[in-house]
Amino acid sequence: MRLFAKLLLFNLLGKGFFLLIFLMSGPYVLRYFILKNTDQQLVEEKEKVISIIQKEGMQNFISEENPDIGFGSYNILKEEYILLEKIQETYANDSISIQERIIEEDEISYRVFAHTFEYAGEFYLLEIGRSLNTIEQIESIFFRISIGILFLFLAFSVFLDMTISKRIMLPFNKIIKTKIAQINEPQEFNDLPIPSNTEEFMILDQAISEMMKRIQKSFNQERIFISHASHELKTPISVLQSKLEAMFSAENLSQIQSEKLMDMQHTLQKMKKSVNALLLISKVNNAQFLKTENIEMSQMLSELLEDWAEIGQSKGVELILLENQFFVFENTNQSLCHMMIQNAISNAVKYVSKGGKITLSGIVNPDFYEIIIENEGEGIDQNLLHQVKNGLVFLKEVDKEKSGFGLQIMYKIAIFLGVQLDVKSLNGKTLVFFRFPK
Amino acid sequence: MRILLVEDEISLANEIRDFLKSENHLVDYSNTIASASDNLASNSYDFVLLDLGLPDGNGLTLLKDVSNYQKNASVIILTARSEINDKIIGFESGADDYLSKPFSFLELKARMQAILRRKSGWNKDVIQIGGFEISLNNNVVAHEGKEIKLTKKEYILLQFMVINKNRILNRFQLAEHLWGDHLDDEYQSNYIDVHVKNLRKKLGMYAAVDWLETVRGLGYKIIS
């Protein structure tokens, strides 16, 4: 996952978590504060009523003629009520509670503040209530407004995060695209600094540039070394080969002389192939090949099958092309790619059990194109294969006339071309998988 | 043809010169850039065979002299360095082909002939052997006008043998021509026998193929 997406996702998750907590606890918190506020208002209302009683007397509420009939009043929507009545004795404390009251046959829940007091030698109970329905309505309005504001804030902050992150990450993305992406092709590396005012990115850019310059330098040294080694090794071989060829063309060679010359040619060929293979491995490691060609893979597979079917036939081995789907492998090196697949087929021909068969498949998958080469016959030990893959051993086998370079060349080319190579041995079968990126 | 051979390895140069002379060509020899430059300015050549690692500099610098003085000459770069940049610069500067050392003389001959055929625009180079018509430009082999279907490798093998007719071609030379420098291993030279056997079988259905001889212990030869 890209860092930008990750940052955005974590931000979103963090805010989402916050929103979830608010959604879960919001109603309780809001209720708590609204009730607290309501209670406060009820207390203030009580103070007002008490103050009116003290100023104007009780007769505004309770008539002297019928002192046992208390005073009750509520507004038109029954949102609030006030009750004042005479009682026998006072309570120690004021109380606030939720109580059901029946007003004009409607049972309504109220937040009720009850206060007892003494006035003119009599005890009175003052009850001021506010309907819970009203409180819940306020609560609901508050909650909806809060949710709306929160969602707006979330959307705005995500947009802001995106814009700011994008801007902050711009130099980093440039470092990835223009510098780190070229890490496998140091010759193409451009050490121009990426403009940034973020100190960490500037340090990273500088560190990568310096590291790449060192790699570039060692690549160049390696390239020059390979070039010299190639010249020094191949020139004497060329001289020997030319002399051998000149001797071959002589008309008056005896049978024995011819055979001796063939033996020499054989040895020279071995040396030539070893030198070529070692130089090839070094050159592939040193990225000395261009990747500018496009290959039609189905055509390449068909041609390889044509090349190898008759050779297989001569050994009593059948080569079958099971699937050959169309795929173009772009920006690659045709001769290296051909060599890589050919080496796998050549190995299969060598290792297939007598009278067995070799199957080839070229299949297009959603994310990659895959070539599978399967042969019946004993496979290679996985530990040994791992060592070959890491360039630690050559699988030299005298009885198979193997130089031991083939598999390693395959692995090195695969790495260079960005192809995923996997060799497996299962139930007396060897399977080679090449996965080409799309 | 008149050929300028630029090669600093005297022993190799002598062998190449002898081979080219045996093919009835006139060969001038230079082992430095300076002497090659003089030769290019004063003589007219059909081919320049150019080594790159010369004692007084990179052979590629001579390609400018070739384009100045030898408008019709074809250039084949012969090198043991095999650097990708040499190859790119060589082709961009007008070289016609690039042959990595060590190479077979027969491969050199085949490349020279291919360049000549390409440059002359002559695409009807057909050689007749034993009643068969073998085209050197197209992958076509026919007998009495009837086309014979061969595989690509069989065509290449037959064409190479035809170009080098009357000469023994050993399995290594044939394998190198078919599979190039980077053979997986030496086993592939044995595959030549399979291809020749199939070639004989396919051609033998039309007429006798006694002109394609097996030279015991060595290789094959086309007699014509």
C-alpha cells in the first residue's frame, strides 16, 4: 500500500474512531449536560417563585378561602408546570427526579424539582417540572447538529489531509519515481536534487544520490573490468580457434590428425562456452543489456516448440504446447528472454524420463502472464536450487554433459528482466514457472 | 573484393588474412588507427573488418574515416570487448554488422555474404544442388518448383552449409551458427545430428541427398 494512501487511511480511521465514540457516548453526555442545565433552570425558576411569594404573598397562588386547594399551572403545550400546595411537614432536602404526572388525562414524564419551605407558619411544597419530551427534543436537535458538524468536519479534514499530505509527500514521491525506481539501472541515474524544504526529504534525497553515485562508480568499474576481462580472455581463444580452423581446412589431414583436432576443438569449445557464460552472467548482473524490445510471447513459444520438438522426438520425448495465449512482453530484451526460456526447455529435455513428455503453457492471468514448463522426471533438490539461485553453486553434471551455468543464467536473466522464476519438484515432475509482469 | 583488416593481434590477423586470401580476396592489414586511417584515405575497399581495442585508441574512431573516404565500403566490427555501448555507437556510426570474438571464419564469411546480398538488393540468390533450389535470402527450398517445408532451424542450417559448400563443417561451427555464442552447454552440438537427419529425411522424399555428406568423427560437408 502506498504511503499516501496509508496516511490517509490512518487519518480517516482515527477520525472515524473518534466519530464512533461520539456516536456511542454522545447521547449520554448530551443528556447529562442538558439535564444539568435543565436542573439549573428549575432551581432558578424556584428562586423566582419564592421571590414572588416573599414579595407579594401566598394569595396570588393559594386563596385564603380554600387554603387546602393548591396552585397548579402549566403552559399550553404542557412543557412546563408549576405546583404549589400546602403540606404537613417539610423535607430535609430539595429533590430533583423524573416523575410521571397526569395532566388533562395525558401521562407525561417530567423532570421535577421539588422544594419544601415554610411560609407564615405553614409548610408548602413547590414543584417545578419540565417535560422530558422537550428535553429529549433539545437533546435530539443538539445531537443531530453535532453529528452534522462532525461529518462536515470529517469531510473537510479528509480533503485538507489529502491536499496537505499530497503537497508534503510530493518531494518524497519524486524521490521514489525518479531516484529509487532506477536503483536497478544505476547508469540511468540522475543525481539532480529534488526541490523540497522538508529537511528529512532533503537528507533522504542526498543519501540516495550519494549511494547511487557509489553504485554507479562500482558498476562502471565492473563494466570496465568485464570489458578488459572479455578482451583478455577472448583474444587468445580467438587466436586458438582461428589456428584450429586453419588446420581443419587443410586437405591432407589423416584420420588420426582430424580426430585429435576435433578433441582440441571440443576442449576449446568448452573453454569458450565457460568464458561466454561467465561473462554473460557478469554482464547481466551489470545491466549491460538494453530493454527496448517488445516480444510476442506466443510466437516465441511456438518457435521454441518447433526448434525443440524434433530434438525431443529423437530422444523419444513428446513436447506438447497445452496453451498458448497472446501476450506482448514490453520493454525487454528479446535474445535474453529467448535464452532464458530456451534454457528451461533444454533442461527439461535433458532431465525428462525416457519416453516421458514435456508440456508448455503460456497463460494470461489477471495480473501477470505465465509460462509453465513441466517435465516428467526427477527434479532438483530445493536446497541446491536455493544455492544456485543465490549464485553459490553451479550444477555441473558430467553424465548430462552439463556445464552447470544454464540454471544460473536463467535466474540472472529473470531478475534482470523482472520475471519471477520458480522451479518446483512435485510427485516425480519438475515444473518451471516464469511470471511476466503485465 | 578488397578488404582492409584492422587488428592488433598479429597472430589472429595472420589467420584471418590467410582465410580471406584463400577465398580469393585482396587483403590490406593495419594494426593501428594511424596506419588504418592512411589506408582508408589512399585506397578503395569493399569491406573493412575492424577490431575496436587498438593500441593507439578505440577502433570506433575509424568509422568517421570510413564514411569520409569509403562511401561504398561495408564495415564489420570484430571485438572481444562486447560492450553494449560499442555496439550502439558502431551501428549508429555506420557499421553493418558486429561479430563477437571468438568467431568462426565461416561465420565471418556468411556475414559478409549476407551484407553483400542485402546491399546489392539481390534477393533472388538461389543455389542449385542435386536438383534442389535453395534460396539464401528467403527461407525457401524447392525441388522442381515444389516447395519443401522445413523448420526455421533446418533452413538456417542448410543455408549455412550451402554458403560453405565443399568445406567440412564441424558440429561446433554449425551449433554456434544455429544457437549463437551463448549455448546452454555443449550438449547442443549433438542436436545438429538430429537436425541434419531430419533435413535428409525431408529432402530425401523428393530426390537423393547424397550431396550432403557425413564426415565421420568431424561433421558434415556439402559437395557441389
